[in-house]
Amino acid sequence: MNILLKSAKIVDPTNPVLHLKKRDLLIKNGKIDKIGAKLTNPSNLKELQLDNLHVSVGWFDSSVCFGEPGFEERETIANGLQVAAMSGFCDIVLNPNTFPSPDSSSDIIFLKEKAINKAVRLHPMGNLTMQGDGSQMAELFDMKNAGAVAFYDYKKSIGDSNLLKIALLYAQNFNGLVCSFPEDIKITGRGTVNEGNVSTRLGLKGVPALAEELQIARDLYILEYTGGKLHIPTVSTAGSVKLIAEAKKKNLDVTASVAIHNLAITDQELESFDSNFKVRPPLRSTSDTKALIKGLQSGAIDFVTADHTPIDIEEKRVEFDNAAYGTIGLESAFGMLNRLFGLEEAIDLLIKGRERFELSTPKIEEGAEACLTLFNPDLEYVFDKAHIGSKSKNAIFVGQQLKGIPYGVINNGRINIRKE
């Protein structure tokens, strides 16, 4: 893979020499060969010049779903990785919500082999319990050796406190990362949306903040007792931010993420009964979104995720109570974060998180492997279905004003760039 990027503005706050400077980048054999103000084309290589071209370290997402195996009608691995590339992501962590779900080393190997020679690197998670049913711990050590980066029963809380205790203790033997979805299902009951004025007015059963915060409090008490590494995905309430911040003050090894839609949209949008707004955890109040944003900026919450969850139309075009949870989000992630936070903070959020999953963060420097995202941060547009590459179209941000659009990626020895 050889290419010369012309007049690219580099966004890399970790490198003050290059940050916000326009440079040419020569990529040879998958590595950054030279960076300079005006490079000559040494061997008549393909040159790439794009409108308002910006370049950053390749973006990362810690919570992505596809469908294969078992739910290929939602999304395949091949198309899902293509969507991720065109959305600017170089590395994604794949959730274990397939059928069968991955709870053995052979399942992890299957997923990794499906992503060989793609521009986006796929890092699978394995189930924490067999078949994700919460009863018997899965083959964690074998899956780790096969390439699993963490263990998680996707969107299923761990009801058995002793099982979480044993998992945290056992995983310390091989530095494994345990993930626990923050929801007490006994408190949630049949709730589907945030408990509050909106749910009462619309006649929808509510999910109180208590359901999330009680589970997090329990998990943190167990972590304090056992030690180990715990990740809490997609928190959604102000109280959760406070609990996690207090745990970090105790030096507990805990991280947390937040879904981008929980930063940008509140339960006020439920007035339309549009099932694309049915997500888990639910959209919360304005005070919660403000607390989540402050939590990101203070470090209480560690990174963001698109929480990309393709759902086919048959499971969304039904009554709100019966609709499946989830929204796609890869295609709109940068545009919304850039609108909310501005360019430099948005890029900082998009490259965070790799280390938690024992992945190295790339660098923009001569001699480094090329792991680059290319984008235009200034284009303003209304997100619509024409911007969606996923097989499923359940996008929460349709109709929203976004700012900035990715061109694609140069990564893993591959070039995957959209045509202007």
C-alpha cells in the first residue's frame, strides 16, 4: 500500500510539532515513510487530495454490534467493517450478541478470521457466561488466548453477585477485563424508557435511575473486595457518574463508557413514539446528559461509544413497547461529537480507549504503522438515510444537524476512502 497524502492538516494534540499543521504524508508499504511540508512524489505514486483534508490517529470504538453469525439480516461482518471504515474507525471491539454467541476459543477465532485483510481491525469480546445466560462462567482463559479482549454478556446484567466476584478474581490470573452492564433487572421490571415526567405523560413504563445506580454500586463494592479490572459500558445517569468518580478516588481499577446518543438526545424526543429512540440504557433527562458530558471532561467517564446496534426493520416497525432496543451510530459518531465538543475534543474522545483492551494507541510519526483517519471537520449537513451504509437503518440521529464527515481510513496495510 503506497500513497501520498497532499496538504493534510494533522490533528494530534500529543505531537505539538505537527498538531494543526498542514503536511504531506508519504505512506509506503503500510508505514508512514515521510512527513513534510511539501514532499515530492518519489515513484509516481497515487496522490490523494481531498477538500479540507484533515488527518488524525485512527479512531476506536469499544462497543459495536454486527449480526453475523446468526443475524446476518441485521448486518454482516464484511459490510459492518466497511461501514466502520467509511465512518473513520480503524479498530472496533465487537460485542458478543450473535447466535451462537461466542463463549469458546473457536468462536473467537471464527470472528477474527472473518476480519482478516480488512482495513478495520476487529477485536472480539467473549461472553462472560455460557451462552450469555448468567449462570455458568464461560471459558475466559481460552478465549483470551484466542484473542478476546474482554468478557461481557451484552446488555445483560450479572444478577449473581457471587459469579461476578469469582469472575473478577479468576480473570486477574491473566489480566482479563470483566464488563458488567449497569442494570438491576428487578428494578427495571417491564420498563422501557426513562422514568420521569415524559414516561408518565406518554403512558410508558419507566426505568428509574435507581436500576442503573444500584447495580453499579453493587459491582463497585465487589470490585473493592476482589480487585481486578472492571469496565462498565454505556452509563446514562448523573448518579452513575458520581459513583464511578468516587470509586476512582479509591484507586479501584474501573472504567466506564457512554453512548453518544445519551450525550446528545433526551427523553423529550419520545413524544413521537419513534422506535429508533428506544435504546438501552434509555434516553435520560437534560440534567443527566449535562452530568455525562461533565463526567467525560473530568475523566470520571473514560470514553465514548457509538453503541452501534443494527436492528432489522421488522423488529423496529412495531408498537413502541414491542420494538427491539438499539440504534446504529458509527456513521454519525464523528458528526455529532464534533458538533457537541468541537474538533480537538471530539478527536481526543474518538481515539481513547484502546489501552483498556490491551491495544496499543498508534502514532503519527515517521516509521510508524499507518493507522489514520481522514476527514473534513467543517461540512455541516442534516443526517439522513443517504448517509447510512449499514444494512439496518435504525438510526437515532436521522434528521439531526451534524458537523464534519469522515473520508475513510488508511490502516492495516489497506486504503478505504470514499469517493467525493
